[in-house]
Amino acid sequence: KDPKRVRTLNRRVVDLLTFEGCEDMRRGTPLTRILKQQARIFTRSSGSSSTYTLSEPVSRIDGFISHNWSVPRHHKFLSLCFHYNLPIAAIVTAIFMMLVGLLTIFNLMPELELPDSDYPEGIVCRIGCAPMFLCVAVFVRDIQHFARYFFGGGPIVFLDKTCIHQEDMVVQKKGIEKLGAYLCNSTEMLVLYTDVYLRRLWTVYEVASYFAVKRELTSMKVIPVVIPEVFFGSVVVLYCASTLQLL
């Protein structure tokens, strides 16, 4: 082997897979900015210099969001809420249930006697838990955005529209060339999967790059966008059915 050629190839690999010498290109966007106003950033694919300023140089990237722009915005919003907000919603709802339960035990909350029950039931917990869960799951990042000086901006994620310049072609080319470096610096890759995902060149390129640099599946999270819709829809239906029993 030609030592000079090997050194050249090694240098090229380092350039593609790391941010060595250009750490300012390792950019990420706080999740609160992505989910702000029900993920308004996903309304259209075109970006500008202002969308690029939504990202900033970072020392870490928690998630690499891989998606197709042809997929409607609400699918992506619910999928990101499902992945990032569900644990917070579960914890807040559990705390709410415990507090209401304690207040009910001490007769500080209203109770309702149902015909098919031998004992009165706490009505606040039954009526309030599902709305509490859904509100936290959907709006917690908006609340966090307004209180970001106290709670921070949440996980740092890579989104092509905000982290790769959409107008400056020179900067854009450099950002695309660093796709492997973004993946190497990301804790996980989040795939928002639809039936068109593997039919688009860009997302296929992202998946191929992931396997080229990671060679494992443990850090790839695949979320078919229909699952969050079914989940949140089921919560609403069960809540409505439970509430109708009280009438």
C-alpha cells in the first residue's frame, strides 16, 4: 500500500466523521424550539438564515431526527411528543393521582356514589387524570420553552432544516458532508417512519450513513408515525367512555 495514499484516506475519514478543526459546525437545536407551537418548524421544507439560527454550536447531540418532509407536520409532532414527552407526562400524572388520592382520603375532594359500586369513588382523579396526561404530553415543551432559564431547553437534537444552512450553498455543502460526523456525535437516531421513508434518497442516505458509522441497532429508535396517533386516540376514547359512565 502507498503510505501517502493511506494517510490521505485516513485524513479524509477523519474529516467526514469528526468535527476536528471545525467544532463550530457541530450544531444542535433544543427540543423546545422544535416542538414550539406544535412543531411549526415542520410546516414547510424550505428554510432560511433565520431557521439556521435556531441551532447553535453544541458539545453533544442527544438525538438525530430522520424524517421525510412529505409527511404532514402533525404526524411528526405527535411522534416526537410520544418519544420525548411520555415519561414526563407519566410522572406528572402519577404525582397528580397521589395528591388527589390523599386529599380524597381526608375528605377534601368530592366523591360520587355510583349505582354499581358499594363505595363512593373519587371523581376528580377519574375526570382529571387523562386530560392532565394529554396536556403534559403535548404542551410540556412549550411550558419548558417559556421557563427555559430555569429548566433549560431540553434534549439537543439534530434537524436538517435548522442545523444545515438552507441558503448559503458553501456552508450547506460542508454541513451535508458532515452528516457522518453528526451521526457519530449523536446518542441516538430517531426515525419517524412512514411508507415513503425508504423511497426517498435523503432518508435512505441517512440510514446507510448510520450503519456505516455505527454498525449497530441499539441506538436507532424507529417510530412508525401511526403508533402515537393510535396511542393518543385510544387515551381519548377510553377517557370519553369512562366519563360517560358518570352521567
